Amino acid sequence: MRNSKVKGFTLIELIVVIAIIGVLAAILVPSMIGYVAKSKLATANSNAKLAFNNAATYCTECETEGYPVADQTDTLCTLTGGSANQTYAKDGTAMEAALQSLMGGTSAAGLAKISTSGGAPSDAKWNKTGSDNYTGGYPVASTQDAPVQW
């Protein structure tokens, strides 16, 4: 005869619960990895837009000073140096220093490639590190993780 005062779960019940949790985890983990990748790509695209807009600000400042920025393809700017609100030359030759100043110059600021045409930016790419798989773009946003050669 079973003692009705003993409370608890049987070993079989615990094994069934653990198996259910395992199945749910196996279903959720791959979809969560996809969400993390989409989030990193969205952040990279947002930072590329920020770099593009700040490059446009610099080009406008240079044009106002009478020194239009020359047409260039892929000016590589390391954004991790410098500091926010540092001074920079507005003569069309200090894109990197301008972006460092305008984007904060923090250690997590990343890398940007800016192409200019007609004295204004025409394309921007952004990457957290030179080997990161998530490269953002603006005005054409990246839609997949495709690293750019820096």
C-alpha cells in the first residue's frame, strides 16, 4: 500500500520534463541565432548610414570653406582613434579625422569606407573590425553577412 503523505515527482516524470525542455531548446536555438545575425547586420547598416551622413557633413563643411572634397573610391577610415569634438582640417584631406570627431572616436567605433563623387559621399561601408562578417552599407543596405576586404 502506498503512503499518501509522500509528495514529489517520480523519476519518469522528471525525465519526461527534461526531454520536453531539450526538444524545445533544439527548436529555439537555431532561430535565435538567425535573430542575432539579423540584429548585427541591422546595426552595421545603421552605422554605415551614420558614417555616410557624417561624411556628408564633412564634405559640406569643406565646400563652405572653399575646398571641395576630391572624388575618391574607398577612403578607409579607422574610427577608433581621436576623440569626439576634436579639431580637424576642413580642406578636403581630413576625412578620417572628421569622422573620428563626428562619430566619437571610441574603441568600438569600427571602420568605414567612404566613396566620394562630385564633392559628396556616394557610398559608405561600415564594419566593427576588419575581419567581422557583418558589413553594413549605405545608401544600399547590406542584406546578408558578406565581409568586405579592408
